[in-house]
Amino acid sequence: MKNLFLIVFVFLSGLSLFATDGYSFRNLTVEQGLTSNTINCIHRDYKNFIWLGTANGLNRFDGTAILFFDEFKDKSIVSIIEPDTTSLYILSERELYKYDRRLRKNIRLSFANDDNVSFKKLAFDKNKNVYILSDRGLYLLKKNSLTASLVKKTSFEKKIITDIYVDDKNNCWLTCLGALIKYNPDSNQTLNFENPSDSKLSCLIGVNNKLYIGTQSSKVISFDTNSDTFTDVASIETSYIQTIAYHSDKLYIGTNGNGLKVLSLKDKNISTIAQNTSQKNTLSSNAIYSLLIEDNMFWVGTFSGGLNYMPSHENNFKTLDNRYFNSSFLNIRSFHIDNDGLGVYGARNGFIYNQNGEFQWFTIDNTPDLKSNIILSILPFNGDYLIGTYGGGLNFFETKTKSIKRFDNSPVFSEASFYSIIKGDDSTLWFGTLSGLIKYEFDNKKYTVYNTQNSDIISNDIYSLLKDSSGRIWIATRAGICYFQDGVFKQPASIDLSFIGIVRTLFQDSGGNIWLGCENQGAIKISPDLSAYKNYTIHDILPDNYVSSIIEGARGKIWMSTPKGIVLYDNNSSGYRIYSLHDGISSYAFNDGAVQKTENDILWWGNEKGLLYLDSINVKDDYKNNILITKVVIDGFPEDYEIRKLSEAPEYSRTIELPSSQKNLIFKFSDFKYDYPSSIVYEYKLENLKDSAWHKTLAGNEILIPDIPSGSYILKIRKAGDHSSEKMFVVYKDKSYLIYWALFIIVIIAILFIYTYKWFIRRLRNYKNAAKNQEDTTKAKYQNQKIEKDELENIKLQLIQYMEDEKPYLNPELKLDDIAQAINCPKTKISQVLNQYLDTNFSNFISKYRIEMFKKKAAEGLLHQYTLSALAKECGFSSRSSFFHTMKKLTGQTPSEFLKDTGINIKD
């Protein structure tokens, strides 16, 4: 059975090695903001922005955010080149553009014979002339010209050109399906070199005096530009080579379906980097469309799989992975090791012995006395090891027999969770469990259990124990800390630590200070005489307030692990650094108290992704601050793409000028580590502001500065704690003359108010007089007509009968003249009837009929056949708006309110 577990371990180690063999990719897709998952081309500019030509537009990646450009939407971008520090030439399948990055301006360039050409690639020579490869041949755009012309050479005619490369002698090398063409623009001469093989040429790259050429088959061939000879280089497993790149004596060959092939030019060895759906961080697609290989970066554009890349990392921190042991797939919960990292390990899936060339893995399946696979604590004891488990009690590992036994069969030692084990004096052991504190006298095998029921201990949940230089036993619990001295449980009398809550780890440094690692309150340093303390949190040196382990490297150098990185704190100078995934940390999931310093000054941490280690004496700090402001959000409006309030794109500006009316600023920045999402912790401050302290950007690469007063400021950004990496930007806000303008406007408003008030009073008087005169005129008009009462009554009856019988109101264009003609009555008399007898006017009279008709049709259920607007028109209303306005005016309800009150459902 033990041999079986050894075989499983070796197999898993092999898998891990295969998966991580230097190629662990991150993936960007449309979910992160790409315009398409097909990446046609990749270009890194001099400011370190990554430009991506996709099948559906143009993207720019700065390592933290992806920007897209509206003017390239729905265009398949096939090639990008950079002639200078501000311009880009961007080629789509149908157009060529010159894009000004500083001003964010775009110019479409023209072609002398623009006749439905399909473009493929761009290249430029030492004179900055641009060559455009197309299905019609080769075009030339001379420097600063806006129109490209076809290079008219008979050598190009009726040939399908597939790729172009311009060498350092200004020669243009063109691959055609059956030949290689050399074109020198200075002499205007061409040479054809027929391909001796049957393979059609698809792509090429130049290296010194050789061209390496991919084919539309499995062959890679080379061409010596000195001897003008072809040579077969290799045959790879593919039917089509899509693209080819060179770096460090290796060819990187992108295939259309067979992944990425890496060909060593030294020994002709071929390896494959391919998609593996059963593993994480492999290629997202085996169809490789574009490549960018640099010293510390690796970019792979795919068909339908987005962008794959490997971010650059420092190698301060490493994971133990050697010929003896690969820990990267283990969650190391506890351990005790030698200088080489060999020893015993407690994982979440068993106990591992790896020492003196022997390896064994013990689990509950192959070890009867082991009752839990979760190994919380390990203590060397007389050449053997004590093993504390979660829920399975305490075990004893005998080195001589390589066997695990029960420590004691009593329930106290066979059922509890043993989080911490330490030695007291020469005859005493202390155990921290979730059932209290146990003192064990191994000479007479007697033990005492201290809990909240029989002692003054503050909690039964104990996570860490420490014996300090004064002989005190410190106890970290769910309810804080206490210590045991002279048979009594005590707490520091001179300091109040009631706020600290759960304490996860304990440590004493070389100066005698006691360090507490808390779950929510950061780190606490208690002075040797217990008279003072200092609390370290996210407001000063920590990236997170959960401190899982503390240890001292060189004297005075305190290392603390947190869920957002490892902090190095100098106890002497108070300086600090924060190390992140970028520095080689495999994962932020550190296990509580799982830390050790070996005799060679190597620090070791137990992590969910293996055993992490660091040479604490020779820590390299090669961080280079390449920070640029990439976006400015002013009062909620981004200025990153369409420049409105800024004079130029923020990445080109070291001075950001703001008008006085703008108050709130958000700066987004990147240092181009491409650590997406960013793991590096940054700090910023705005000098000359009232609050000019350093603040951490814990939410990412974003700085929020509210309510900036007028003036000039210096914005500083740095890697947290790194004084040498400060990057400065000037922020200038115009002086505000708002108060003076406000006073001026108030005076003007007061003058206008007085004038308007007097004018209004005069108008009101005139209106009242005019209304009285109108009323008198109307009365006089109707009196002068001298219409008999009987006649008026007869007109009223005629009018009502006509409305009810003929329903003329259903005509939206109905006029008073139409009714007068229909009932053969002068319209003046009809108006008099409406005004004097019906107390209304013509418009309201007609509208009341229309509204009643609407109510009737609605009650009949016609709203199931008509929309509300359509039914209103059926009832004579000319528009939806007039219907709503009229009904509200005459009934006090909107149509919706009326229908709701009557319980009628509407269609819209």
C-alpha cells in the first residue's frame, strides 16, 4: 500500500512538472474587454502598451485594463507598426490608418488605385517608408505621405505574396507560394529565388544573415542571405504554419491547430506548448495566429481563444521543486525541514516523510493509527516527531521504524484538534487545542487540561503557543492573548489589548519583543517589559489585516505573511517592503504559523501551493517604476479615450491641468508588469494637500482624490514602502473666481427681480382690464345678436343629436366649420350655444365625446386588439400626447390611472 502511494506521488509530481515547465499562461478574452477572441497581431510600443489587432477592432492592454477604440469597431485589424513615439500605422483588411496616440486623432490614408484591395501586413524600412502587403501586390507609402502607391515590378505580378521582412540593409524579403523575392527599394532591383521544395511558403523571420521560413505544410526551411541557398531545418507535427518568431536561439512556430512548437536551433529539439483542458493556465486554443516573444514576456494570439501571455516575475520567492521533491501541488499546513527543504511535511492530505533519500506518504487509508489527514502541527522530539491533527488527536512518528502511532489512547489525545505544540522546560510539553491548553509531563506521563471552566484562561480555542525568553507561555486564542507564569494565567497589566480579537500566530524577535499575528487587527508588537505596544495595520505597513505568520530573518528584519503579500519590516528604521505574486509568491493562501528559518538563513512558508522559500540575506530588488497615468476620470467623466478637458492623452503628460470647476479626480495607472489582475500594492500621496500622507491603493491601480482645491500639487506613486521607486506627476488646478462671479450674478439677479416684479404688476393690471373688457364685449356680442331662447335650445338639440348619430368627433381633423355646414347653422350661433348653454368651448366639447368613446371601447375589451395609442386614434385623437394631455385635463386622470381604477389591462 505504501508503494502505491509513492507511485501516486511521483505521478502527480510529473504532472505538475509538465504543467508548469516554464509556460503558465494567463488568458484575456472578450469577458475581460477584448473586442474579439481572435488576435491577428500583437505590438508592444515604446511606452510598453500592448496593442492587439483583433477580428473585430483594436485593443490596448496596459497590464491592468483593456481599452477599445470606437473608430476601429467591426474592422479586422491585421498589422500594427510604430514609426515614431506618437504615431502608429494600423492596417485593417480594407484600410490603412495613421493614428496619433498623443492627441488620439486618426487619419485614414488613401491608395493611388483603390480598387477593392485586401491587405495583409505592414513593414517599414530604415527610412521610415511603409510597405503594405496586399492580394494585389506590394504598396509603398513614403515617409509623411498620405497616399500609398503600388510598387510596379513584374516580379510581383500574378504572385500571391504571403509575408514580408525588411532586413538591416533595407532589403525587402517577400515570401510567395513558390518563391522568395528580394527587393531593394534603393536600387529598385529584384531577385527571385525559387523554392526547391514542394512546400508553399507562408511566413518568415530574419535572424542575422538567415531567414527562417514557415510553410503551408510541416516544413521549416532557412535561407542564407550570403550564399543565397535554401536548407531544410525541421519538420514539425502540423499541416500549416501560421506565424513564426525568434528568441534566444529558438524558433517559436505558431500552427493552425497543433499548438505552439518550440524549435531549438542548437540541437533541433522540438517541444510543444498546447492546450490541455484538464489543466489550468495552458493555451486557450491550438490555433496560433500571432506571436510576440521578448526577454521576459511571452504573448500568444489565438483563433477564438483570445490572448495568452506569461507576465514577467521576479524570482526572490521560489517553490520547492527539485529532483527530490516537488511541493507545488501540496497544501503545506505544517513542516520541519533542513537547509535543503527536506524533512517532514504536514499537508491537508496526510503526513509526508522525505529525508535521507527515503520518501513515504502517510494517510488515513494506509495508516490505521492516523485518524485525520489534516496535519496542523509538527514538533521534533528526541529524534522523532509529534504530529497534531485536526479532529484526530495527537500522533507520534518514529523515525527509526518510519511508522505513526497514537501518542496516548485517552480521549484527550485521541479526539481533539492540536493546533500548536511546544516544549516547556526539559520535562514538559504544551499543547494548544480547540478544547483548551494541555500541559504534559513526559517523565511521569501526567497531564493537566486548562479550560475556561477550571482556570482563568480566556478561551478554549487555542491557535498558537510561544515560550518567550522569560519562560512565560504565551497563548493565542479566539478571544485574544494571555500568558501562563508561575502557575497563573495573566494578561499584560499596563496595556489594553481587548480590541485584538482572534490571534493566529505568536513570535518573539531578537530584541525580546512579542509579536501577535491577528485575524482582523493586523500585527501587534509588545515591548519586552509588556509596558507598551504598537499596532501595524493597512493604514501603515500591511496590505491586509490578517497576519498568518511572523518570523525574523536578519536581525531586526521582520517578515509577516498576509492574504495580500509578505511584508518585510525593518524594526530599526521602520522601513518596509511588500512582496507580491510578481515577486514569485505562488499563492497568497498562507497557513497559520507555518513558517521556519533554517540555519542557512533561508525562510520557508507553508502555502496552499507548496513550500515557499526565500534567501533572506540576498533579497534582490530589481523593481523599476515605469508608472504612467493611463486614465483620468474628472467628476465622473473619463478622459482616457476622447480627450475633452485634457490637452493630450494622460500617458503622454507629466502635468495634468484641470479647470477650476472640477473637484473630484480618479487617476488610473499602470507600471506595465502585466500582472493581471495586479498583485503589487502601491501607495500614493498628493503633496501640498492638507492630507499629504501615503495611502495604499488596495482597490487596484486606482487613486481617488476628492474635493481638490485650486493650486499646484505633486502626485507621487510608488510600490508600497519603496522610497526609491517614487514617480511624480504635476496636478494643477486653476484658481477659482467663483465667489466673485457669484456676487456679481446675485447683484444682477436682484436688479432683474425688481425690474421683473414691476413689469409683472403692470402686466397683471393690464390683463385684468383686458379680461373685463373681453367679457363685456362677449356679452354685448351675444346680446346684439338677439337670438331667441327657443332657437338656441333647438340648435343645442340639433348639435347633440348630430354628435351622437353621426359621431363626427372620430375625425381627428374636425373643425367648427364642418359642424356648422352639417347642421346648416352659422358657427357663431353654435359658439354661443357652447359658451352660454353648455358652459364649454368647441375643443373641450369634442374632446369629451372622444374620451367617452375611448372609455366605451376600453370597457368592450378592444385594448386586447389595439395598443393604447392605436385605440386613442380610433377615437379621434390625432396623437398619443394630445390624448394623454386632454384626458388628464378634462378628467383629472391619465389613461393609465383610469384603466388601473377600472381593472382593465393595457397592451402598452
